[in-house]
Amino acid sequence: MRIRSASVAVPAPQDPALSAVRGQHPVSPGSYYERIDEHRYKPTDHASGAWDPAEQHVSPLAGLIVHTIDQHVAGQPDSGLTVARLGFDILGRLALGECEIRVETIRPGRTIELLEAVALIAGRPVVTARAWRLASCDTTAVAGGGAEALTPPGALASWPLHSVWPGGYIASLDVRPLAPPRPGRATAWISTGLDLVAGEPSSPLASYVALVDTANGIAARQSPTAWMFPNVDLTIHLHRRPEGRWTGLDTTVTFGPSGHGVTSTVLHDTAGPVGHAQQILTVRPQPS
């Protein structure tokens, strides 16, 4: 099946901003970040953003934050708790520079635990994240209520999302829509062949979360050359832990009449639905 580009697509053939970024940052053939020390990481050009290639895209940064949360948890006795909710608040510009991530347990517990992570660039907090970890038990007998599973990605053709958005992160993705995306509505599988951190294995959760923020870009209601609609948060609720290399996004975008919007996504892996994601948007015209 041949997938046509979304009706809001705009050409992005030669991206001068991305070319400039590649002259200043490591061009990694296989990762979004490189570790500097215990808490600091350097983004590669593959992490550069869609609104501004001189900034980091928040999607791989969210995955990196989960990666550091995993490492924080790995240094503690096994409690059997798993992540059920992740909330990211974007505090400001994500410069494409070294970032430091600190994680602490702010509400310990045997059955419920709350962790907080802060990402800093040039000493300034740019993203805060909180993760609720809950006790796990066998509830197979009562499991149900999720959406229908999506058509597997292997049966679908790739779509060049980089025809809509610039930046190294978008260029790194394999995007496979179930149907031609239309303004405000898209369902697609997304994967990447890149590691999150060079030379380090990442958990299925960290790799999965590293792609979720893409939801706001696959179902753009308006051309990003005419309108701005960046999200200032990302909240993920999970009823099942995702597995595998594909992130499924069944996404709807709504714009209100007063400058606000919401991107709502049912999250899938190849076995079926795993949860939901929400992003609040600030909507405004591009400067003329």
C-alpha cells in the first residue's frame, strides 16, 4: 500500500539549520546521546528538534530521563515495583548541549513509590519528571477494556515524516501509518535503529518512551510553517509494560478557540494497547 503524505506536509529538502548543528555536535551513526560521566550526557545531531534543530527534541530526552530512572532503581534492592505513570513538564528551551540528570526518591514505599528526575542544561532545570511505581501482581483473570490491537507494522509502508518536520530526531525515525494521516488524526507505528545512549543497553520502557512525544507531530492540524503548537508537557499512563521495538500511536489533536490544544494518544505495542498519553499545547500563529 502506498502512503501519501499528510495534507499539511511541507517540503524540508535541505535543512540549513540541521547542517549547522552537524558542524557543532557529534554525528553518531548509532545513538541519540553519549555519556560524559555518571550524570551528564552529550546529545548527538540525531537528538535535534523539529521546531528548531538547534534545540533538543523532547522525545529522546524523555527516554534518557527514563534511562536514568532505571539506573537509579537498579542501585536499590528489587522491590517488584513497576512504572505506571510518567509526567514530564518542559520548563524552557532545550538547548542542544550537555545535559545533567539527577534522580531522587521523594516518596518511598513497599507498594507505591514516587521518583523525581530533573534535567539541567547549563545549570538550569529544563525538564522535571515524576514517575509513580506501583506494586505488581497477577490480574490476568480480570484484565480487559483496552482498545483493539493495531495492524502490525510489518504489513505497512513507511511515510517520510521528515517531509513535514525538520531536525535530526525526525530524520532518524521509521514511521508507518495505518492510513494516510490527515489534519488532527493519525495512527502510526514508529521505531528507530539508534541506541538511546551509545554503548549502553536501554530498557524496553526507556526505548518506548523515547518515541512517544512524536505523537504531536504525526497528526498536525495545521502546517508548522504557519502555526506553532508545541507541547509544554507529556503525561503517560500505563496499564501494561510495553515490549518490543515499535511504539504505536493512535493520535487525535484538538485545538480550542483561545490558544490551547490537546494531543491525546492511545499507546500500543505489537501485542496491543499499553496505555494513554496526553500533551497540552500552546497554539499561536508563526511570526510573520
